[in-house]
Amino acid sequence: MYRIWKKGLFIMTACLMMSVTACGKEEDKGAKTEEQTEEKVETEEGELEDLEGALNLWYTDNAITPYLEQVAAGFEEENQVSVNLVPTSSIDYLEMINQSNIDGVQRADVFLLNSESLEKAYLAGLALELKEGAYEEGIYPELAVNSTVYQGKTIAYPFYFETEFLLYNKNFVETAPASFQEIIEFAQSYEGTYEGVESILKWDVLDLFYSYGFIGEYFNLGGVYGDDSSIIDLDNESVIDSLTFFKLLNQSLYFDVSEVEYNAMLSEFLEGKILYTIAGTQSLAALAASEFNYGIAPLPDLNGTLKSKGLASNYVAVVNPYGTSTDMAQRLAKDLTDDSTDSFYEMTGKLPCKVQDNSIYPNPEFAHIIDAYQKSVQLPKLMNASNFWVETEVMLNNIWKTEMREEAGESLEGDTDEARKQRVEQQMRELVTREVTRVQEQMELQLSE
């Protein structure tokens, strides 16, 4: 029978990642000591359980525990191998997995990981390189497949994801807008005819996850797989154009971002007070429970020439080369991420990478979240770019919050509206260029170390 083992009951000293490779050299993987063959661990009741023949599944997201329990029970029945669930803190997660390899106690056979950390896991010797065809690529979106690849090697199984998308009020808007420019033009002509609507467009601007779509198409660090340190293409003209539009959106549809709190904003939308907003998959439960008439769509493009591309976090299943049985562990990883995922949404409220029949969703609009995911980009896997998120978020926040100089919009003798508009836009481009250049230089510096 599957068992859940609380990591907090067993205190281990985390080691530095530079010592990780020692776990592979310390002993021959094929030669198991008596301790490794018959491991024991203290349970919550203080009793010792014999773990011989069991697989250990490590993870950090307690919300998926019910699903893991179901898979573990089915896996044991089919394979006569029990699965111990090991919910663990996300702090020093890989360091603890490495330490378990060295100690030979409660070693992770399979562990769940955000794909951003795959380079770290692989270079630490914690990720088994999978054989070609380890999973069926045709049933997963391209982004999900790319999230499992590092330096041309497939080292994980795509499992589930989080992403951003557009929500719109279908009581007043039948279809999603084609662009944010279309929203600006609508707002400029809007005369308050929609009862109860207080804001045309409002979202949690200061959270990078919901604003990344404005640069996602052109902001490239690490390439398509997020693992190429030679690709640092952040300060290109398309990024500058996109962020200038982002600032123009701020000038056209101003709202006080310091007063926006995501959950409160979502409630406002579901009360009919906001016409358009940008939301994320962590809100699926609230959306499923709501009877409000909403629509879901991928983020619209910025205008007729500039594209958008939202951000996605990918969670993958990784096989530890130093576990009990890599063959059996791969079978478990495939079961988790493919064979059993029909019930994943129902049991967790999260969306699996494997494309499902739309009938499993409580609202037909949920199918458009998959469309949004397929149009998304992943964050880089590069260890030396660990503060990419922070630097990018600071950049977007500075651009949004910086006030334009009043004189740029003032009339000069013989001036025209078009001339004033061009001066303001030039000021915005100068601001954007400074911020983008700063991030480019920071990433170049970090990746050269």
C-alpha cells in the first residue's frame, strides 16, 4: 500500500550542489549494500517500516496529493511495487534529494520539479537521460515537450502547467478582442453604457506572470529550450516597440496598480465590474464555481504588427539515476504524466500537459486555456540566470510606474497634436530602452561568470 512520508520528521543536512557528483562516485550504482537493499524509515507513529521493493516519489505541491495517492494505489496493484509519497519543502529541494542519494535513506526514485530547475538537476547528476520514445510526444503541446529537454537530451516527463490568459465579460462582449489596441480604441469611445462596469481593462500589472505576455514573443533568453547561454536577445527593436506599447496602454487606460490585489480583482471581474482582465490557472477553482458569464481566450496581440505570447510554468517528473530501479521509476513517471491523467483536473484543480478531451472541464471555455498554453513560452533553465524573473519584473514595473515629463505633452508654437504625440512616444522609448538595456547587461554579466 502507498505511504506518505513526512519529510519534516527526518532532519538531514543539505549539502552544496558542487558536491552532488560525489553521490555517483561514492559507490557503484549496481552494487547495493545491505542498508540500501533493506531501507527503513521512521513513520509518524514512530514505528519502522520496511521499504524493500518500494519506490519513493518526492514532490512539493500538496494540492496534487489526492491524485498521487490514486496513482500510487493503482501502480502497486498493477506492478506489486508500493509507492511512498514524500511531500517535501521546496526550499533546498534538490540539495535534499542529493543528500538522500549520499545517505542511502529514502532516496527519490521519481521527483516532481519545475522545469526551470532542470539544468541544476542534470548538472548535479540527479536526472536520468531518457531513451528516445520514453513518452509519446504527439499527445503533448510542443511547449510541454520543450520543457523536458536540456542540451538535446530528454531528461523528464511533461506533467502539468500554469499559464496566463484573457478573461472577458460575455454579458457585454460576445468574442475576445483581436488586440489590446482594439481595447484602447473601445475605451476611448466608451460612454458608460454597460451597467455595473467600472473598468474596461484591469489586471495585476506588477506581477510579472500576468504582464510577461507583452514581451513574451520577442524577449529571448536561452532559446526555444531555455538552455542556451549564448542566446541573450532582450534589447531588440521588437521588445522596445512592445514595451513602448505597454507604456502607451498605461497612458491610455490608467489605473492605480498599487491598489490592485489579484484575488480581489478576480472577484471584481466575476461581479461584472471589469470588462477584461488577465488571469492565471490558479483561479480555475473560482472560475469553475462561478455562474458568471465569462469567456476565456489566449492573450490578444498588442496591435496589428506586434504579437503577444504569455508565460507558462511547466512541472515535470524526473527519474533519479541513483534510485531503487530506474526501469520501474520510468514506468511510474509515465503512469503519473500520461496513463492516469484523465482524473488529474478533477482531483487537483490543475491542468495536465497531456491534451485531454474537453468534456472533463466544468466549463467549455476551459478548452481555451489549452490554446493559451500552446501559445506560451517557458522561463529559461539556466542556473546563472536565476534572477531573470526579478530583473524582468523590476523592468516592467519601472516602465509602468514612471511618470512622463509634463513638458513632452505641452504645446509649442506652431505645434500639432501629432508632434506632441511623437514627443511623448519618444520619451517612452527612451525610458523603455534604458530599462531593457539594463536587463540585457545584467544577464550578459551573469551568464559570463
